[in-house]
Amino acid sequence: MEEKKLTRREREKMRHRSEILEVALDLFSSKGYHNVSMHEIAKTAEFAVGTLYKFFKNKEDVYKALIFEIADQFHSAIDEVFQGTKDEYTKIMDYIRVKGKVFMSNAKAIRLYFAETSGVKFNLKATLSTELQERYETFLNQLSEVFAKGIEKGIFRAANPYYLALSLEGIVNNFLFCWLEDHEKHPFEENIAEIEKIFFQSVLTVKHEG
């Protein structure tokens, strides 16, 4: 499908929205979500408060936009991996690398998300979690389909594809959170080989040469 060419005004509007989100993320990260107001975001971003409200109806809306931008990045990148023509083993390895790349390039926003959703005062959690969980379930089903096709072709040992997807997700997430805690002690890109060894030792039918 041919992409619609944006007008100068639309490009400018997108740039302003991006600038506001960037400033909001910096403020939320340095001062905490609850200590930042819409006025402060507008002032720091050098926009009038009224302009800010043209983009976002309130502070929760700003926060939600930050989190969903990451989700959009992740799902877009993962869709590209899963829809490619590579074999299932290579798709799984590409998924690990792509997930790591999106996670590491958005570390500040991810720290913010987990800091805020662990608090009891944050009312957005339930709504946001529901929406994100629906997207995450779709992703898990996509990952399961890759495993199912790999099992069908004899690349992976026979097992429940959904549980294989859950298991791999658990391992990858744990390695990423170790990286978040200490980048130097737990370098994710270097540890991809460890993930491959831990997970695929019991999943592959033969050593993969790809």
C-alpha cells in the first residue's frame, strides 16, 4: 500500500508532538511522574499550555502516548521479522535481537513504566495493562506460530508452541532486566549467545548451522 505523503503542516505537527513527548519523558524520569505538571511540560518544551492540550487531553494521555510509541515500535519491528521468508530458527534469533534493540533504545521509558505501574496510586495501570496485554497476547500467538511451523518442519522438538513462546519470552525478559540493572555486568548483545545455548539446547532437533 502506498504511504500517504504528509503535508508540511502535518510534518510540523508530528515534530511538535515528538518534542513534547521527549521533554515529558525527561521530566518524568528525573522528577517522577506525579511531580510533573502539564504546565511544566509545556514550559520546558517551549509551547503554550493550550498547544499542549491540543495534542494530549491530560498528563495520563502523555504518559500513555510514550508507552504506546514503544509498543508500536516493538510490534512493527517484530511483524517484519515474523513476516519474512527466513527459516523459523533464524526468525526466533532475529526476534531476540530486535526485542533487545527496541528495549535498550527505550530504556528510559521502560524504567518509567515499571516505576509507575508498581505504585498503588497510579490509576492508569488497569486500563493501560489491558490494552497492552491484548497486543502482547497477539505477539505471543505470532511467536507460537513460528514455533509451530518449526516443529512441523522438524527444526524444533515437538512441544506446545505457546509454552515454548512463553518460555523464550521469560528467558529474554530476564536477560534484558539484568541489562537494565547493570549494563556492564550483563551486556545483552553479548549474552544472546547464552540465551541461544540455554533455550535451544533442549528445543532444536539438530545443531542449526544458520
